[in-house]
Amino acid sequence: MSNLRAWAQMVRVPNTLTSCADVLAGMCIAGSVSNHFVKHPVAAIVASGASICFYWAGMVLNDVFDVEQDREQGRPNPIATGKITMTASQRAGFGLMVVGILLSFLAPLTITLGGSKDFGLAMLSPGLVGCLLAVAVYAYDGPLKKSPSAPLIMGICRGLNMSLGVAWIAAVLPVTLGWSAAAVVAGHVAYVTGLTIAARREADLSQSRGRLTLGWGICAFGAACIAFSPRLEMDRTYRLDPEWVFPLLVAILLLPLARRAVDAIRTLRPQQLGMAIRQAIFSILFLDATIALQYSEDIPGIIIASMVVPTLLLARWFRAT
């Protein structure tokens, strides 16, 4: 049981459903009302499984590459504390990545076998997105972890994860993607990039007000891209008014994050920063739920929003960062 808990801690299990929410929101963006993930449950399960594999692989490899630093700083890395061996961690990390790639190629087949479309080369596109995501995950955890580009690479990882959902629907079903879908994915990239900039030195006793301001500012810019994305395609059918109601809803949902971010900038205390980071991670669920509501219908949005309950419960027993 203790070993299972160590693995759960290593993969940051409270954040797992935020990864699923991204890919499901992507399926809603591409599928709209007719072909969102609720209409294709098997594809949604396979897609979520691939997303989880990529996320867990990233978390495991993160601890593999950071083991020496974690030992020096006394962080509770299961590898550094000896609860999990380095060999087992490496096998798990790369194994999960391979499974994620395989599932990326498989997910479109779950729709096609249901009679939606004959097999074509376009169906390979989700698998190719999965390969790009695997490369981005490895680049962030390994060679580029200490580089200035690392936050952007992390944002790209999350953007590619959402793009998996878009690709799974677009590769199989007759949908038309426009600038609004691109704006949502780009906004997600910016949101996570800013979050990563703010979180890069979370444990440091001395924080940089300039770095935190830059990070949370980019995060806010990403949220704004998502909020105003429907305005780029006003001829599309939306659930909420795209000009004011949808942006206002996004702003209201992110008000708690804004307050914690301002507190972190004002006080420069690691504790305040940690609370803001956790709020930003959990807010991904609400953002994805709002995206699903706007681009598809009520049920997908409710399903994604309900993921916050197990996420918060798991966060009581496992650290999220």
C-alpha cells in the first residue's frame, strides 16, 4: 500500500483529471453539439487514457531527471527517498509514453468502427499529435528543463494535449475548424506558460515580483484569448452570448485565482504563491468546463466541471505540485 501511495504521489494524482478535461474540451471544440465526447463515449475513454498516460509519464520523468536536485533540497521525491527505484521509474515513464502514443493512434478507430467514416490517412493525425506531445514532454523534463524556453514548452504540452481531442474528432468526422478553435488552444498554451513561469521557483524563500507579475500576466492573457475566442467566428452557434456573457463567465470563474495571484505578488511569500499555483491548476477544470459548455452543450460542461470533486478530495491526501 505504501508503494502504491508513492506512485500516486509521483504522478501528482490530484492533477490527473485536469489533463483529461483538456482533451475532452478539445473534442467539444471540434465536435460542437453533434459530435462532442458524450456522443462518442468509447473514443472519450480511450482519449482520456492516452492523455493520462502522457501526463503521468511527464510527472514520472520529471522526478527522474530532478532526483539529484530533490535530494539536495530534501524534497519528498519517491525516487530520492528510496520508495521507488530509478530503474522502475524510468521504465514506467517511458512505458507510459509509448502507451499514450499507441492510444493516440487507436482512438479515432473507436469512432470509425462505429460506422462514422472509412479509414483514411487523416486518421493518422491524432497519432502524430501524440508523437509531438511525447517529444515535448521529454524535452521539458530533460534537456530543456533549465532553459528559458521551459515554460513555453510546458504550455505547448498542454496545448498539444487539448489538440489531441480536436484531432480525434476532426480526423474522423466532417467538421470545420476555424480561428476560434485555434484561439482556445493558443490561450491554453499561454495560460499554462504563465502559470509555469510563476511556479518555477515556488519553494524559494525569496521571490521575484517581476517574474511573478510576468507569469500571472501571461496567464491572464491566455484566459482572455479563451474568453474572446468565439468573437473570431460569429457565424458559429454558441450556447452563451459570445460577446459579453461568455467572457464575463470566464472572468468570474477566475476571480479567486486573480485574488491569490495578486496576494502572491504583493507578499512574495512562498505559501501565498503555492496557494495561487494550486488555484490555477484546479481552475483548468472550470476553464475546460466553460469551453465545453460554450462550444457544445450543457452535459459535457457539467461532466467536466464535476471532475473538481475527486480532484479536491485527492488533493487532501496527495500534493499537487
